[in-house]
Amino acid sequence: MKAGQFYFWMTTAIAIEDVRREVKILRALSGHNNLVQFYDAYEDHDNVYIVMELCEGGELLDRILSRGGKYTEDDAKDVMIQILNVVSFCHLQGVVHRDLKPENFLFTSKDENSQLKAIDFGLSDFVKPDERLNDIVGSAYYVAPEVLHRSYSTEADVWSIGVIAYILLCGSRPFWARTESGIFRAVLKADPSFDEAPWPALSSEARDFVKRLLNKDPRKRLTAAQALSHPWIKNYNDVKVPLDILIFKLMKAYLRSSSLRKAALRVLSKTLTVDELFYLKEQFALLEPNKNGTISLENIKVALMRNATDAMKECRIPEFLASLSALQYRRMDFDEFCAAALSVHQLEALDRWEQHARCAYELFEKDGNRAIVIDELASELGLSPSVPVHAVLHDWIRHTDGKLSFLGFIKLLHGVSSRTFAKAQ
């Protein structure tokens, strides 16, 4: 073995299972430029030895400190694009890192334009598309609120990236306290400050980018792939938007929805701005529609196989595809894809949400709204007989003409189930 070629790491027997899981994840994830290269692993009676690529450029944290604590917007974009790319790749494969922080990104060399590599998958885990994890892991300053609530998935990594972005742009942490419990309280309750220098001097796009990564509601937070579609980043250095696992989760929910909800989502998709459509156009193009501009289950399978590593098999994404089986027998055009793959929760996080909703409801009034009795609405929503439908649905319908009210329209967009109403009671 050549001197300096590899980086060795070993552990005590106490953490042996954790290290075995890390090796399994490193073996399963392969082939991304911003992921530390894994060569092999060996065990003896006492230790596990992991042989990895040697990165001689030091930690991202050291690079931040050497620059006086903060980056210019363009330099921060360079770092963010690399981090978002590798994290989006991990998420598509069904791996959540769970300990993203500047210390866990290394530069390959001392060169100013050196490539950045994600390291330390010791706390990482495989996660199925609809699964929630519940163990509290990670580093206090970077931990997401939902991790502290013990119900989280890949969105928790995006929060950590938001913390890194905040630090890169202003040189200080968004959540700070003298004790770990104090930091956790700040993460749960406090809002990061965008009023003090240098924030007022930074672009409004940069501020919006960080705010949308640091949304406390994981459903409203951008995904890593969506962050690469954000106006602050998307036109910088020919950024490529990767395939996003979120579109398949949303399509699954859409395909299982009632015809009334599908109609509501279709009118909402017609209110999207050019910036909001950009991400959906990129995702649709990655599914390689046929010449008449439609996709089927086969397109989705091919797109996933093109991006697949062994990790994808571990988190059972092929199994997840079964939930999209309705597309085996029909095709979906771009207009319907927009309705199927848009996130109502994320649109709600925007300042212009009210405008979107009112505009969509006006279109719905012209095109899709009709008189409907409560029992028919309950049947449309697939509610079980145990739900007291008149009590829970009375404000969904306008008393003047028996059509869906604005409130009913908004609730319909979110999608409902008997479980939703069981919680509400």
C-alpha cells in the first residue's frame, strides 16, 4: 500500500455494530463525486479498519475559520451545491446521514477550488420512503426540531444544511446557548435572526434560501433537490437538478386520491409561477417522457435504475414502486404531473400562498365545484362509517348552494383520511 494513499480508522469493540452499519452504508453508496471513496474494511479480534480515500484539504469548518468566519455569496453557493448534490443522492438511495456539519465535509486538497467530500456515516441509517426514525442523534447545533420530537426522516438532513448555509453566509450559528438543553430549546422555539449584519446587505434570494431550509415544519421545508432549483442557486455554474424521491411520495398520494381532490390539485397547479414550475419541469425531464410528452411506470423504473446503488435495494424503493402501479395501465402528461408532484405544504410556506389558494379556488368554482351532500363528500374522501361526518364536514360545504366552501377546498388539497379525523376529535 502506497504511503499517504489511504486513510485508516479503527474502533473499540463497544461501537462495533455501529461501525459495521457504517461499512454497510459506505459499501452500498458508491459513485458520487462528493462522497468520500470507500475502498475496503477489515476486522480483527479488537477492531474494524475502514480504508477510505485520503482527503488532505482539511475540514470545511477550518476553511470557514480561515476566511474570517464567513463566505461571499458566490463562494457559499459553490459549497452549498456540492453539499446539496451529495445529500440529495443519499436521500434518493434511502440513506439519511443524521450528522451533517462542517466538520463532516473534507476538501480533497489544499487548493482553493478543491472538491468537497461528505464523510462520517457513523450515525447514518437506511430509511424507507414512508418511514419515520425516532432516536435522537446528531450534533446539538445542527439537529432538526423533529429529531427532538422523535419523528423524522430525510428532511432532518436538510435542516442541518440550512444551519451550515446560515453559518457560511453570516459567520455565526442560527441557534446558540451555553448548554445543550438551551440549544435544543432554541432549535424548538427560537427563530434565526436575519436582521443583523451582514444579512441586510445580502441578496433577498440568499435570505429566502436559508429560511426555506430552516422551516421548523419538515413538510414545508425544501428537499435537497428542490434547494438546487431555488432562484439563489439554480442559474449558478450550470447547476444540474437531481431526481428527487419526494415526487414519488407525492405521486403515490395523488394516485390514491379521490377524483375531487385530483381536480383541486389540478387547478392549484395552474397557479404556479415560472420559478415554482422550474423544479417540476426538471423532474419531469429526468423521467424522460416519450415523444408525445407523457410518462408511465416504465419511465419511473428506468429513471430510478439509472440512479440506483445497492442502498436503494436496502431501503426497498423497488417495493415502493408498487404503490405507483396505477401508472402501469395509463400515462401521465406534464399538466397532470404538476398536480401530482406539487407539495401543498411547501406552497403554504410561501408569502403568496393565500394568493395561490384564492386563485385556485376561483378556477375550481368555474370548472370543478358542484353541489355535494355531506354523505357523498364522505364517500368521496373514503371516510369510514365510524367518523361523525356531519360534525366534521359541515364547514366544508357552503350552506347557500351546497358547493365546496373555500375552507373545504383547502382541506381537500391537503388530503384527508379517517385517521386525520380521528386525531381531530
